Amino acid sequence: MRAEGHLVADERDEELERELERRRRQRARSIAIALVLGALVILFYIATIVRLGGNVFNRPL
């Protein structure tokens, strides 16, 4: 009886480890996507400023 309980505990431990690993990979993937998205925003901002010219900041409001 004790051996069966030990197997169940081992299975739970393995399942928990798999879940933690899945969450770690998902978090890493989310961070990578956020960094790429941030880089695209910066790239589009710079491209817009370059296309409009440097004097865009000197225009009257």
C-alpha cells in the first residue's frame, strides 16, 4: 500500500515539474514577444520621424 502511495506522489511531482517547465517556457516566450513588439514600435517611431524630417518638432502647434 505504501508503494502505491509513493508512485502517486512521484506522478504528482512529475506533473508539477512539467507544469512549472511549461509555465517557464510560456513566460520566456511572452517576454520575447514583448521585446520584439517594443522594438517594432521604436522602429516605426524612428521611421516616421525620418520620413517627416527633422523639422517636424519645430512646427507651430
